[in-house]
Amino acid sequence: MTSLYHPCVEMSDLPQQYLQNQQPYSHGAFSPPLQPMNYAIELKEAVPWVQSWQGGLTTLSPSGYSRQDMHTNLTYDTRPLTANGNYEPLQGTSPEIRDHKYAVKENILHGTSSEQGVICSQQASQHQSISCGPTSKYGLDPDTIPDVVQVLENDQANWATQVFLTKDRGALPPLSSTDCTIEDGGNASPRFMRVSTYTFPSTPEAARMAHLPLAAIIKPFARVPFGEAPPALLVSREWGPVCCSNCGAVICPFFEFQDCGQRFRCPFCTCITEVPWQYYKHLDKSGKRVDAQIRPELCHGSYEFLESPSNRQLNSFSGNFGTPAFIFMIDVSLKPIRDGTVYRICQELRSILDMLPRDAGTEDSAVRVGFVTYDRALHLYSLNPSQYQPHMLVISDLEDLELPLVEGLLVHLDKCRDAINSLLDKIPKIFVETEESEVVLEPVIQAGLLMLKNSGCSGKLFIFHTTQPTGDKLIDKMDVSIFSAMKEKSLFQPQDACLPLVQRSVAQGCGLDFFLFSHDMIGMATLGQASLLTGGSLYMYSSLVDEGEQFQMDLRHNVQRHIGFNGTLKVFVSKGLKVSACFGSLQSSSIPGEYKLATVNADNTFVVEFTHIGQVDEDRGVAIQCVLSYTSASGQRRTRVHNMTLNSSSHLVETFRNSQAETLLTYFCKKAYCELLTTPGKTLRDSLVIELTEMLACYRKHCSSTKVSPGQLVMPQFLKILPVYLNCLRKSEVLLPSGHNSVNERAYMRCWGLSMDTKETARYFYPRIVQLSAVSEGKPLSAVRCSARSLSSHGVYLADNTQTLFLWVGKAAPPELAQSIFNMPSFNNVQSGKCVLPNLNNSISQTVRDEIERLRHQRSRDMQLLLVKQDEESENRFKHLLVEDRSPNGGASYPDFLYHVHVSAMQLLK
């Protein structure tokens, strides 16, 4: 008996439900198809690609997809060719799938298998950087399957010169990668809120049948580009903004006023509420308030209220309205003192003091600051203006920590600037002769929380940590060699001390930001979870010697970004739906649709999932409202509101045709990364395949407008790139580990993925690779597919995956490009690794540097530029970006995965 395998793409990831009742085959009966099978979809030999809608067919050219109809079905034939070139009849699956019985070989976690198995890890590592012809085991031509690059370019071309007005209900917005102008016409901008589909099923039965998640991607403080108006700021009166008396939803354009304007009907709970006499206006002939077009809350999708201190109508916040504080806490043990880390941190802190956040219209920041240093003891600094110089307070007894009530621990910058500068100059000198190599961490955070509590304010802790803590409850040693399917989830679970710490931080309105200067830090999962659940950020550097500039840019971005404290997030949805889950930078709540946030910043993104509890009125559609109440940087209590209306239909085809693949990818990413704490990675990978298969099977059965053969894969137009997106998610390092990244790096990438918005998520899983060599020919920058087949050994390419910028150089790249970009006679004179491009006076150099600067400006974190050369060791890291190919960690190629999904969908429909 030979070893068992499935001839599909990734044996360890094959969902078990599709392999039930299957028996192993005998080697003597027939030979397994180890060689690539002749499954052709070349346009000259196979059934051509067609687009169809309501009976209309349009033959497509091999070069791309004509976009004559925005809502078309996409089909292609995957049947094998016989010897005479004709297609064999296919009854649900290919002959090989019908005849053979497959089972899963279990030891495939790291790509290993017997000689009868699929490509092993050694074969994967020998994959050539440049290849020709189909890379699919089943003969699918990668050039004829849906192309992400083409989809993005088509959307950019459609919207480049247009303005997207958010006026019509359920209008499909441009993709997040598209640069265009967005105007608020009554629904929130897609920069603030996107949904998985803009037509919700009207009944629970239809929703269950579609298997399409119903979710909203919310980014409350999203940056508004130049040329677009930010949400209007409205001053709330003492009686507060008008709210529904039943559910508490805030006044919005979807409220229906009745009885000459004396009452309104809530679009979320459908209850009738009396209009306060102070807010009354009569209605015009159309039934609209006469002041509807001059009140932002009645004509805009996004706006913000400045609350009166006496008003508590919008939230239950009862804390102090004192201005928030930033506390900078620095590890001054032996290692960071000797390698210069402390000195560099103090210098950077001096430079960012003028960048503290401030509310619009104010000249100076009202945020207070404080400083703490620590090793085995805590060192607090009093910066009282009445003192001649800063005073240090040393606390060595850290059991049952309590702080003395000392003035000057948190001060305003304008009153103590000289004392702060003096302190930052002295800190490296005070500890220059230290021999202390042990540090604590949990008491440091407790001290920061006590400082905020004693001052009656919220704030943030900036923790600059280098040395591994010893005997600390927050970070304990763990067995990092556990990689079995059932125990792998424990690698991402935080320590028991994490949850109480997070709860205290949320109650105080305190965010935790960790800057770690060691990749060997044990307990990354705990620190990452603590920062994530408090709205903070986690940063990791190997050394400030090599990554000092990156640290500088990250710190400045963190300090300057828009931020709110002591937040309360409420989500309202129309009757017939409820909020069933929320994923992202927040804790789960016992109250559906209401969440307490320690802090929320311009980079935080949340996913809210909805579930049917009844039928939705198709005429009224679906209304969604996000209400975020928070304390601003100046101590003001504000409420930001985002509203959106969607269509509702009993026809599933409308649900599918108004969905977007990148939004679904963001939902699946955040859901999977959150569930990784309790569910093995393999189970999550299998569930992604199952959900995609059920989704496509439903569309094929209930929404296909023309009769297609069983060998044709049918996909909605706007979801045709969803398979490649989900395949990239499945084989990401977080869900499918390899020897390339450590446990800490995987935990770090998990936290990063949970904080990314839709644009960053799509770019992270499907990087953008542009050909720079075309610039020398006078052509604009153009993107290529993420496959080795798209790279030429004569070219130079710039790749961006939101974390790192790669400059890939082919082994036959012309020396003229090296001269134009690096001022070197050839690329042999340029060393691989981190590089900085010189400022040269030529068009190629200017174009490349402008593109790099543009990409860095779009990201929430700074990106290093790495030079990699073809066929050198440095190229191994770059190969992970070629996501359409079989990945180094054993993940399936895009064509093979697409074939597998089609076969699984056909089996499901049998």
C-alpha cells in the first residue's frame, strides 16, 4: 500500500467533510497522477471564457476582461482534453476525481511527504524565480484565470476622473485601492464604513442559503485626504442631540418625520418618538424638514457632536473630563544602556514633544506628559514647575504597588519644557554605570495606570522595552516548540495576568503601546493582545542601529495620529437583524452592539457581523449606524456618528452582484485571526475552503442565469478574485507556519492583521509589484501579477506588502538602470539588504523615489527598503510575495486552489 494523498493542492488543508467515506487506493490498481494532468483552458483549445448575464454572452480576449456589464457571471471550462482534443463528458467532477479514492496524509504541516506525494518542501525551495508555461498541476493556464491586477486597474480607470457621491441607497463604492474623490451625500464615506454586500438578503432562509457573511468594516477615525471635507462638528445643546426614545439611536438622515414634524420614526427599531420643542421644524410638501439641507445630521452620512458637560444622553460615561496624558516608560537596564538604545529613545522623545495630538482649531496640545524609567525598580520623576530641577522618586517594593501623591508627575508641556529637556538629557547619564540586568514589566504598567488614576484622567502608556523580564506574571516562559494541530493555538494565547490588566486599562481609558527592541522577546502573544484590546499598537525592532529611522517614523506617526480616549462604540441595525459578533481592537461585550474602548485611533478598524432574527422590509432596506462617544485630546467629550443604508432583496443574485471581494477578505482575516486563540490553524484553513465552496455552490445553483456544463466554474463578477484572496489568507504565515518565521513574528503579524483596514489587508495578502524597468522606456509604472512567471530576469521591480518594500533585481538587469537608480556601474556593485536610494538628477531616479515616498506616506507604519537579487539567498524572503505560486511553506498555487474549489463545489451539489 502506497502512502495516501489527495492530488489537490495542499494535502494537510483539505477539508475533512469532503473526504468522508473515501478509501485509499491500491498501487496495483492504477498509478496515481503524479505528473501534471492535461487540463487545458487555453483559449485556442478550450471553451472560451465567457461573460453572461440574462442570456447575453460576450467572448473575452486572452488579454483581459471587457467590462461591458458590471454584474456578469464568469465561467470557464476545467474539463480534461482527450487525445483527439475534445472534452470528455464530466458528471460533477473529472474522471480522475470520480474514479480515484483519496485520503489525506497527515504529516504535511511543513510540506513533507513521501515520493508519491505532492511537491515537498525541498522541491518548493528549488522553485525557479523565472518560469514559463502553466504552473498548475492540472494544466490550468494562470494567464486565463481572474487577475487581481486587472480588476484593480479597471476600477481605477472607471473612477479616476469621477466623484463618488454617497447619495443612493446601496450604491457599490470604488475599491479601497482606487484613488478618487468621495463626497458625502447622505451615507458615510467608504473610507469610514464598508459592508460585505450592499444588498442584504431579506429573509433568514436566504441568508443561510447564500453563505455570504453580512458584515460592516468600520474605521471611525479614518484619514480624509486633501480635497474632501471631514465630518462636520456640531455643538450639542444642554438637551443633547435628538435620539430615539426606545433604542437610543442618534438623529440621522434616515429618520422619517411625521405629523408636521412633531414626531419621527426610527429606522432601526421603527418606534415613534416625540421631537423636542427646541428641535422642531415643520415639513415641506415632500415630507422633509425645511432645514434638512442645512443641518449636517439630516443630510450627511458622517458628523460629530461636541457634547455639553451636563449631557449624558449618548453614553454612560461618568469619568473625569480632565485632559489625557501620555506617559513614556523606558527600560534602563544594562543592555539598552550599553547599546545606546536609551540615548536614542530620549533624543526622539525630545523631537516629538511638539507633535502631540491636538483638536482641530487649537494651536497647542492640551495633552499632559510624564516619564518613568525602570529596571528592577521604578523611577518616577516630578517635573513640578516650582522646583529648580526634576526630582527622582525610586520605588523598589513592587508588591501591592501604591504611589505617593506627588505633584508634577504629569505636567503640561508649555509650563515645563525646559525641565523635560533637562530630564531627557540626564537619563542616559544617570544610568550609564548601571550593572542591573534584570527588569520587571507588569509593575511598570500598574504604575502608569495609578498615575492616571491619581490624576483623574485617561491616557496612553508608551513602553520602550528591551530586556526579557524575569519572574514576571505578564510574560512567562513557554514551550515554543509546540506546533501540533491541537496545541498550536496555545502559542497565541496570552498569560492569565493579561485579561485583568486589560480590564483595568479599559476602565481607566488607557491604551498600551509597546516598542520592543528584541526579536527574542518571549511573551509576544501576551503583549500583542494587551495592546490590541486597549486600542494600542505593538512595534518590534531588532536594533536601533539598523532600524533607527523606522523607529523614528513609527513613533512620530503614533504620537500625531487622531486619537480618542474612554470610548463607547454602539452599532444599530434595522429591525430583523442583530449584531452577532465584533472583531478587532476591542473586547467582546455582554451587550450586543455596545463595546467599551480604552482608546481608539485613526488606524483602528473593527468588523461587525450581523445575523438575521426576522424578515427585513425590502422597501425600507437596511440602515446601519455606528455611534462612537469618546474624550478628545483636549478633554472634550465628543460623539462621532456614521450612517449607511443598504438595499434588501429576496433574490440572492442581487446579494452576490453587490458584494466586494476585498471586504470579505477583511472580514475573514479578522475573524480567523481572532479565533486563532481558541481554534487550531488547520481548522481555520479548512473552514475558509468550506465557506468559499458553499458560497460558490450556492451562486451556481441559485444565481446562474445560463445553463453551464459541470466543467465550468461560475463566479459572481465582483467576487471573481475572492478565491485568490482567501488562498493567500490560508497560506499566510499566521495560519500556515513554516521555519521562516518565529512564534513571536507570527504573533506580531496576527496583531498587525487585526488592526489593518480594508486597503492594507488587500495589499498585505496580495502585494503590489510594479515594473521599474519600464520607466527607462518612457512608460508609466505598471503592476504585474504576483507570480514568478511575471518577472523578467532583465527587469527591476518594486514590491509593496504594507510591511516592507522590496527592490527585486533580475540577474540580467541592464547596468543603465543601476547607474540611474544607484549611481553605480552595475548591480553587482550594490549590496543586497537594506538600502537607501541616492537623490540623483534623472527622471528614473525621481520616479522611483517618488513612488517609494508615496507608498510610505499611505502606510500606518514605516517600511524599510530591501534590495534582493535573483537567485541569491536574499530572494527567499521575497518569494513569499509571489502569492499566486506555490508558497515556500507548502501553500497551494492559485490555479490549483481554484481547481480544487471547483471540484469541491461540484461534489457539494451532487
